[in-house]
Amino acid sequence: MSVTHLAAEQESVSFTDLSRNPKGVAARAAVLGQLRVTHRDAPDMVLTTAVRAEHAEENLTTASRLFLALMKQDDGAKSLLLALPEVFPWVRHLDPEEVRAFTVELLESLSDAAELGAGEAVHRAIVSWRATARINADPEQLMESLRPLDGDNHGQVEVRG
């Protein structure tokens, strides 16, 4: 079984290693806490213990509820808004109303991730607002984004169900 160092404390094995030596890979994952399983034809997976996954879920729920509670208090909301540029330096390219909107969307998506298991919402909120900041930071892109669209027909819209 080949174990590769990916990041500071994360190791990985191939999917082939997992299929050839499931007990050894599972034991290694238990010792490490988590182990990345790489796959040539599919997204990587992370093998972890149920207890570790439950603790991560509990941590996310606690943090989400704490941040939502802080947002309901003037001083807490002010502190979160002041701390945001340290976590997301690109918010300096958002106007104050956009920063507030991003903060609310981020906290709501964290709540959705914690309470509903909808973790993709957090990623989507960050990526969307970072794209807005990137456009705001480039005068040419900003002017283009504010330009009215020509005509009424903007093409087909795909509806996913």
C-alpha cells in the first residue's frame, strides 16, 4: 500500500490500494483521523471514522448557531462585519450594503450546511461574492456588468429538477 503526503497532515491512498487492502487502509484512516482516497476516474473521497465526522458536524452546528446569535445583537453584528476583511480580504471591493448581504448569506448558508447538510451552499456563497468583488475591482468589468443587455431574448433557460 503506497501512502502519499498531500498536505501538512493529510495523507492519501489510491482507490486501488483501498480495494486491495481495505483493512489496512481503514486502520490507517482510523489512526490518522482521515485519509484521502484518490480515484483516477472519479472525485477523491475522504475516509474517516464516524465519530470524527459526527464531531465535525457538531462543531459546524455550534459555530453556525453562535454566529447567527451574534448577528442578532448590534455589537455582535458589528464585530462580525469588522472581522470579515481578515477572513475574506477581497470584501474591500464590496460596498457596505454588499458586505452586509454577503455576511447574511454566508451565515444563512452555514446554518443550512449545519442543519440540513447543504454544505455546497457555503461554497456557492463565497464563490459568488468573490466573483462580485473581482468584477468591482476591475473598472472595465464593472462597466461591462452594468451595461444594459440588448433585446428581450436572452436564450433558453435550463430548468433542473
